[in-house]
Amino acid sequence: MKNNPYSKGPANTYFDKKTNEPFNPKNFGQADKYGNRTASEENLFDNSGNLNASDKAEAFDKIAAVLGGMQDGKYDVYTKKASSMFDHYQRNASVPDDEAYGILREALANPQSDGFRVVGENLLNPIKEVLDYEGMARKVFMPCNVKSGETIRYDKDQYVMGYQIAEDGQTPQSVQIGQYYYPPECDITCYPSIEVKDQFRAQFDIMARIQDRARQAIEYQEDLKMVNVLQAAANASNSQTYFTSLNLAALESLCYQIERHRLITSKILIHRQELGDIRTTLGQTVDPLTQREIFMSGYIANFFNAQIITTAGTNTYEILQPGEVLAVTDAEHLGGMPIRVELYSEPVSEFVNGFPRRGWFYHEVISMFVANPAGVSAGSKI
């Protein structure tokens, strides 16, 4: 995790009052139930100015702990030059350099202060990356860009017969014929617009947020198409798995439908509701770190080297119904996602038509297909 305002480099602003050295405390772990954190021998930031954290959630937790320690006096620091965050604030509010640290303390103590708003703006994007919907189609299928004028055609695999013959027998021919898939294409579009007055009434960057939500809407439509394609192919070569609880036997049955064809189960897609079954029946199947990740976020876990991915769990971006489960093999053995026109956006203004509105038109042309239906199996709760 880079961009450290507490270590050496251009972003350095904070110094320890006791040592007059750049502020770099000892690293620490997560707080226990009493709020205590165990310190380690290494520093919180390395020599390159990177925060010693394994993921964004841990980085955010450590940043919050450092800010809390600065507020309650555990860390006694001073600033020589306002950080980039406070430079932004000073350009808009003309605050002197020696008040930058005071703004930070005020932000933590008073949620109504301007400093709190500045801190919130800098922390907004990492939080949104965790909370916002992320598409699954490009994780399940392998995207492939199609050249202009190119025909989307995929070769079917060949099957050659072998025989055991008698001493004077003759081997029959196994005649091979070239066969092809021609997957149909579809357009996915989104056209958000907003009146100018609403743009200036909003108390946040509403235009950037509209663009971000439009991307999510496109990904959601891709995921809906993915689920329809997978469900249509699931029963072509494999049997439907029925279960009353998503336990070890149910997941093994889903995996067996795929792996009996000498394939490997790569991903298992479940509805958020089935996470409760995993919590109660699979607690001893995965390692403690993975257990914590799935309990805290519900995004991803591992079961016998297969990723368990939960869908959104909300009506807004739900692609699976409660009780539905899909298992798929690796993308290279499953099918494809040809992309004729990569997602692009065009700004649209309706001023010429007499409407004070502006927005964007998003468009892409894609296709999805399952070339190997043996690589997908479906389950349903009864």
C-alpha cells in the first residue's frame, strides 16, 4: 500500500517530537476484544514508504488506528509542510501550514467540521471499492477482443474413436469433420443523464458517481447474461444437484459433475443466503483466515481449491435467486466472451433540444457462449 504521508519522500509531513525523525511507529496487529494491539519489531512503513498491510481492509484499519493515536496523544508529532490532503484544503480555505495538524484533530473530533469532509473525500474511493458491486462475467469467461470485420467463430473439439480388434480385423475409420460455434452478439447499453440544476444542488461529485454507477449497471447486465448462458448449458452434460443444505455433500456433488469429465472445478457461485449454510457446516473446512474473510465480507472463500463467490445479496444487483448454485471449470476449458466493441462512453447534451440535461451514452457489443457444457453444473435447494 503506497502513498505514505508519514515517511521519507515528497509526501513527508509528520515528524516525531521526541526524536525529530520522520514519523514511523512500530507495526501492530488488529485490536483484540479489549482494544489492545500487539506491536511488532518492524516499522509501520518500509523504507520505500509503503504501508505494511496485506490488503486494503488491513491498511484502512491501521490508518484509523494511527489517526486515533494522534488524537488521544499516543503519537506526538508535528508537521513541517502541509500534506497533499491539506494542500487541497488550503487551496480552498486558505488555512496556514501550522494549522494543518489541528485540522486533522478537529476532523476526528467533530464530524461537522470542514476537515472531516476533506478526510472523508480522501478515504471515499477505497471504501467504495469494497462496498460497490463488481462484475463476475469476466472472471468466469475469458474475454477476447474481436477485430473489425472478423467473424466470431470457435472450433468444436474433436472426438476420435479407438478400437480393440482381432488379429485379422480391420480398424474402422474415425472420420473427422470441422464443426464450429457461431455465438450470437448482443448490445449492452446505458444512458444516464441529469439536469444541470441537480448537478449543482448535489453536495458531492454527482457526475463522477453517475459514471461509476453506470459502469456497475453494465457489469450487472453482463452477469445476467452469464447466468442465463450457464444455466442453459448446465444440464446438457451434467445432472442437476438438489440439496436441502449447502453442505459438504452438496458441494462435492456439484464438483463431481464437472470433475468426472477430467476437468477441475474452478469457481462456485452461490446466492448470499447460502452463506449461512457455509458458516454452520463448513467452519472446519477452510483455514481461519479464509473463514474471517468470508464472515466479514461474504465475497470470496475457498473450498477444495475452488473459489466460492457470493452474489451481491441485494435486489439491486442480484443475479442468482436464493437456493441457486452454479459451479464452473477454468475459463480456458469452459467457453468464451468475444468482445466486438469494447465498452466506451460518449458525452450527450440535450441543450440543442431545449432540455438543460447532460449525460453519457455507454455501449458495448459482446457475446458469451459455453463450448464445453461438461464444465458447468447447477444445484438447487429444495
